[in-house]
Amino acid sequence: MNNEQLDHFKFGDDGERYAGDHLLIEFWGAKRLHEPEYICQALEDGARHAGATILHSHYHHFGEGSGVSGVTVLAESHISIHTWPEVGYAAIDVFMCGDARPMDCLELLQDRFNPDTVSAESFRRGRLLPQVRAHRVA
């Protein structure tokens, strides 16, 4: 692989080279999960706060009092959400490569949705192995 193919890859503090950070967030007891405009604004603000570049957003409301599913596509990847307001639950994915900082949007999203309980796990995606082997999964 040449440097152009790794253009937005990251370096971890430990020197590992990888595609990007994928933050999986779960909110329980969250508020305003039935408001598509509010949700879109919150996720776009989170993207900007993390240093990402917004390309496009699309959020779908499933009807009065129902949940919202949506995505903000970023030059650095995406932020997506699926909500279940009837139980106060939101599943949020924040995947960013390059210089964007997905953890920086977590506090902002907590402030916007005011959840009772938060679970967040971060994963490194696209880890480069010393010898990269392509294979197909059946």
C-alpha cells in the first residue's frame, strides 16, 4: 500500500496505524429522542465539535411519538443514530478517520440528550497488520 491509499489513516499513541476510531454509544433514559430536527442538529454539532467535515445528513421520523433513524455522512466517515423514545434508548455510532476526534462529541451528545445511563466503547477499525492478507468470508 502506498501513502495515498492510507491518506486518512490514523496513528495511535502506541504507534499503531489504523483506519479510524469507531465509538459505539448507548443512551438509556435519554430525552428528545422523537425529534428529528433536534437529533440532526445535535449530531451535526457533535461532528463539528470533533473536528469532522459534514457532507450530508438524512434523518427519518417513524411517526408521532415514534423513533428516529438517521445518519450524518462525514468526509471522515459517519455518525448514525437509532432511537426508541418509548424506552428512552438511543444507539449511536461515531466512526471517524483522519484528525477527527470521535470521543470529543460524547460529552456534547450527553448534554443534548441528558441520558440517565451511558455506555460507550471505542474500537480501532482497519488495523494494519504486518502482512495484510485479503480473504473472502463465505
